[in-house]
Amino acid sequence: MSFKFFKTATICLTLCFISQQSFSQFPKSKKADLPETYMFDYSYKLKMTSKKGDMVLNYYLKKGADYFGYKMDQMEGEQGDMIFVMDKKLNVNVMLMNMAGQKMLQTTSMNMNEIVSDASETNKDFTMKKIGTKTIMGYECQGFMSESDEHEITFYIAEKAPVSFNNMWTANAKNMPKGFDSAWMEKFKNGLMMEMIYKDKKKSKNDMTMTCVELRKTNFSIKTTDYKSFGG
């Protein structure tokens, strides 16, 4: 779905998959292209609940930046600490690892817009409507429901959140679901998804909920020059 907060939901789900895959399947990029430092000023955490168990997705955002960091709690453990940075400007995904004090990174080519392009193609199968509001983490959130024969997806968006993913993709009012109001795009262009409820009408085992459990200021940075590239 091309609407920005739909893309946020799509990218959250997609990154869950990417983070668990072998990076060998993606084309390599060059460390030399990376900025010396990635700086972040907000921590945004989503708790994903499904029949397979719970998972916490940790995002690091910077207002106005065209990159963000992310990791899952499950990444910390025997394999050391691992974090990723998705950089739209460079079209790369950077994996940074700290194993027993040794810092290593691997950079792979990955186009953000291509990751979510398939969602835009399915919009014609969906209808969309505005629903009620609810308060999440102290933010008043507007609800939207998008539905097809196979899926029902409910979103709650905070219009006045201090940070968002808005610089990570371009708004596109084309191919929107039936019932979509283009005024929503303008009103919520800087909105942040605070909850998503996904229902699979044919396979309930795929049902899941993602809810924001933390949104706070932070002073976090990653100095890429402290990391050595895999393979030298």
C-alpha cells in the first residue's frame, strides 16, 4: 500500500524477514560509501504478538533523516550484538555486529521502494475506511481499516508523534484502495504507526498485532569507522 503509514507497516514486517535471512543472497556494496557516523534521536519499539510468540522490534530514528536503525531483541545473545541500518540515500542495508569485542560490518544493496512496491500493486483488491480513535502511549491515534477478501488490516496512527519514517519513501496517491481519501495523506504525512492488527481470513495462524511499547528521545550513534568489513 503506497500510503506512508501503510509502507511503515509493510517495512516492519519485511525487515523481520530480512533480519533473519543470510546476507549472502543480497548483492554486496562498499563500506567506503557509508557516512562516518549514523546519529539517532528517538527510540521506537514495536511489540509483535502472534501465535508463534512475541518479538520486540527496536527502531532508531532521526527526525528528517533518510535512514533508520533497527534490531530485534532476539539478536542479542551468543552471537553478540547485531544492529542494522537501512540507508535510503545509498540504497543499502548495513549489518553491524559486535562479537566478543570485535566489530564487523557487511553492506548489501537494497532498494527501499522496491521492498514495498508489491504492496502498491495489491491496493486494487482492498477497500479502506476511517474508523475510531484510541490513545496509545499517550498519543491520540486515528484508526483506519483496510480489507480484502483475504485480509483485514487495522492501523492506528499518531498524527502528532515527534518523529516518523516520512523521509524513507515518497507519498503516492495512485493505486489507492477503494474508499481512500487523499486528504488523509496530507493530514498524516508525518504520522507514526502506533498499532497494527493483521488478520488472515483464511489462515488465522498468521494473525498478528504490532503495538508501540516505547517512543522516547535518545542520544545514540553508530560510528561506522569503528567497524571492519567482512572479508577485509
